[in-house]
Amino acid sequence: MSELAYLLKQKQGIAAWSDRWQAEAARFADSHRDLLPKRITNAQLYGLGNVVRSARRYADIERFIRHQAEKAERAGRLDVQGYWNDLKDALGNLRSEAQALLKTFPLPAGMDHQEALDALHRELAGFYVQHLIAHSLYWTPAQEESKRRER
């Protein structure tokens, strides 16, 4: 398979995956809704997004999340630590999704399997985090409160 054909097939596969996993990212955000936006701030969410977009390896993303969990633990904010640990697990589980997706299209000659897997894992994590941030910012307790006042 040529590199161009590989990239096209990969983009199509990732787009389909992203559509399917949007609901999962929304469920994650909803399950931690009580922490938004006061305990998990918009700045932290945007920081996560920036790290995910700029990471050169998946380990960079994991390191950022682990650091956030450690900071929360030191501050005695165990609920926030739980959020970051749950997110680390959710994004870590995407590795198997990346492996399954990678099997659907053969790698071009000369492309390293581990590098391709890490790149795909980062890309899936990026889409998941993008959906997570959008859903987290879309509906916050402050918006809920203003809706109640309007009634």
C-alpha cells in the first residue's frame, strides 16, 4: 500500500472511530460533571488539549495527566485526583483501539509498527480529549443554574 493510500485509509478509519467514541467521551464528562467547572477548571481542560495536540509521544500525555493527579493528591483533592486517574485509564485503554484500527490497513514499507501505533494512539487520544473538552464546556452547572432561574 502506498503511503498516500495508507494515510487516506487511516484518516477515514479515525474519522469513523471518532464519531463512534464521541458518546463515550461525553459519558466520561457527565460522570464527572460535579467537578466542572470549579474543581476541574477550564484552564486545566485547555491545558490538557494543548498537551494532547503538541505531544510527540503518548507518554508525554500520560506524564501530564499523572502530574495533574499528583498535584491534586498533594492538595488533598482526592475527587480531582480520581478524575485524572480515570482519564489516564480511559486514554490508556485507547491503545487497544489503536491496535485494532491499525490492523485494518497494512503499513507502507519501511514504516515502524511501534511508531505508527504510538502516533495512532496519540491521534485517538486527541479526538477523545477534543470531544471531552467540548462536552465539558458545553454544559456546566452555571448554565444549569441559569436555566432554573429562567423557569
